[in-house]
Amino acid sequence: AMAPVCVLSRAPALVARSSTFSAKGCFSRSTRALCAPFTSVRLLKSRAAYSLSGSTTRLLAASASSTATVTKEDVIIDHPSNNVTENIFGKLDMNLHQRPNHPLGIIKFAIENYFEKEFPGKFNKFDSLYPVVSTKANFDDVLIPSDHVSRSPNDTYYIDDETVLRCHTSAHQAELLRKGETHFLVTGDVYRRDSIDATHYPVFHQMEGVCLFSAEEAAAAGCTQAELAEKELKRVLEGLAKTLFGEVEMRWYDTYFPFTEPSFELEIFFKGEWLEVLGCGVMQQAILDDAGRNEYKAWAFGLGLERLAMVLFDIPDIRLFWTDDERFSKQFKAGDLATKFKSYSKFPPCNKDVSFWISDKFSENNLCEITRNVAGDLVEEVKLIDEFTNEKKGKTSHCYRIVYRSNERSLTDEEINALQEEVRSLVVSKLEVELR
Ligand code: DAH
């Protein structure tokens, strides 16, 4: 039987320290909680509807089955703020979440089906909204403060000063509200510059849900609109968690997001651990007001599809979602949430360390970007293993271990040495570090 659900409040200090102002630029308490692994009518990029007119909102027409094409010229341009790489460009248009037999597609469909069953015909589903959005849509429209760390080019991919690769599906809230949508689910690929390890990848997938409540609905329910939104939010999301994970224990945490008040995180007890499943809350009224929907209240949630899929299917490495190895893909079947992934091989890792005096241009995300561009998915992890400051010289040294490993084949020494050499020379030329 399910334990009673309760709302626990974290000590304020904890919330403040690791919440939205966390160094990683996430919008919640834990670093990539939502980002990491959880998250359809698709918005198409009709070129006409959408021609790149400065930084104006480029929205799209709803349709059930087309996919936006992103060309290289759309995202890699000659602009001083542009930090989109070839590697990232290669991920746009992969649309893993649209593949019915892919773990991400399986979870997306399971969530959409849950909403369809709970609210037949009510929720519009978007899963091909164009991933290039204005900074206004990505940040301002969802009330992300102007000094928030997630706006930094160290965390976000900029095309120009006013255009980014969306870093969360919340970037579509305001535009859909303005279009008159009242119940919707948005699934899409989202992009964040970040460190490299088994659960972090610069592209991952999220799902966003929004549901509006009118004064009449609240009157019928005998409570205020805000009360109705909060009550419904918890009921609906507990039901969702049960659909995905079975009869699990759950608990609610108060948390902070710029776009909701109050804000919550749902955790479930799964395989002996408390696991954060999603972030949600009652939408800030200003978002509704700005979209011309001031007579409504709403709930909203956001979740990371990879995170859910890794937990549910026992997938140990986030890079596996991107492999075209059939030993991976053949294990998953549309509609089957019970699959447990069986590792098909473990090739040995190859560790290479690099030490240098850091510069102003250095950041771990920048190092990871370089490594990813050189080695692609052969890089499994980049970790800081030593750090010290020489006070006399006024210089700080970092030693990073780069772990190379393929999930598909064994790597040769020569191959890895060549990659490592390239990384070494690029950190010098691009990040101006001094090798030691
Ligand atoms: N956008 C948040 C993130 O990426 C996730 C999220 C949290 C979305 C709460 C929401 C919400 O709509 O209400 O970390």
C-alpha cells in the first residue's frame, strides 16, 4: 500500500544554497535533476511562418506529424556570441523522443497515454516545437531573473545575443498560452553546456505539462482556483508516477522555481532510494497575465525523460540513448515499461590525465565541450582529480582525468593518444591554459 503523501519542507538554507542559483544553472535544488533524464502535435517549422526575423518569436503551426529541420546556418553563425558546435548541431533533428521503440519515446508515449486516459481529448501534445528560441521565451517569459546563472554562455548555447537553443521545455509555456492553449504537454530536446559523466549529456529531453483552471471550475469544486490547481497537480502527478513506477512510496518537497509559486518536487522510493521525479507548481500569475490569460490559474510540471528512463529501464550510461547499436535498440519495445536493460559488453576504459595552470577563459564546461568535439561519445567522463593554488605565482593548477570508453568496441592506444593530443593542444589554443 502507498504511504501517505506529505509535504516536507527543507530547511531554508538548503533550499537557497542549491536551488535555482546553483552553480550549474538548473532551476531547482539538485543539479540536473530535471534536466537529467525525465521529459507532442508537433510544431513545425514552416519556413514561411518562421523566417528568421530578428529576435521575434518564431512560432510555428501545430500539426501531428512533421518535424522541424534545423539547418547548420540556423544555428552556427558568425556572431561573437555563437557557441554552438558541430557536435551539437549533429544532435538537432535526431528526435529520439519521437521514436516509438526508443526508451525515450516509450516513456513519452506512456505519459501522453496517461493524460489521454485521465483527461480524454483534453491535452494537446506537442513534440516538434522548434528548439531554437528567443532569450525572451527561454528566460524572460518564465520570469528567470536577468542575473540567473543559467543565462551565462558557459551554461547555455547561444546563436546570437537574443537567440538560444532552448535549455528547457518551459521555453514554450508563454507562446502556447498566448495561442490560447489551456491544456498541453510539450516534449522536446533541450540543450545545456555541462560537465561529462554517466548522467550528463549536453542534449537531453524534457516534458512539460500545463493545465489551466477557470473560476467556474473552482466554484464547482468548492475551492479557490489556486487551491484547485495545487490539489489537482498533486493528484495527477501522483497518478503519473504510479503509472510509470507502480505502487511506490512518494513524498512532496517544497522547493523553488522562478516560474511557480508554490513549487514542489515529487520524489518516489524506488529500488531502495529516494529519487526526484519531477518539478512542478502553481504557475506564477504574471506568466498567465502576460499571455492574456489573467482570468485563469494553472499548474505546470517539468520532467527529464533520460532520468526516468535510466531508472526505469536500468540504463547505466546516458550515451546509450544515442547509440545505433542494435544490441541496445533491439531490447526496447513500444508500450513496454517493464524492460530491464542487459549490458551487452563492457570494454575497458582508457584514462588520460591532463594538468595545467588555468586561465580566465578556462571553465570545466569549456574543457568538456572541447573534449566532446574531439572525441564525441568516446568520452565517458571528465573529472577533476587534483587542484591547488600556488600563492607565490598566483596561479591555480587543475588536473583532469579524461575517461575514454566506447560502448561498442575496444579502443586502441594509438587512437586515444591521438585524441588526447588534440585535446591538449586545443585547451592551450582555445582556453589559454598552460600545460604542466
Ligand atoms: N524547467 C525546469 C527545469 O528545467 C523544470 C520545471 C520545473 C518545469 C517546474 C515546470 C515546473 O513547468 O513547474 O529545471
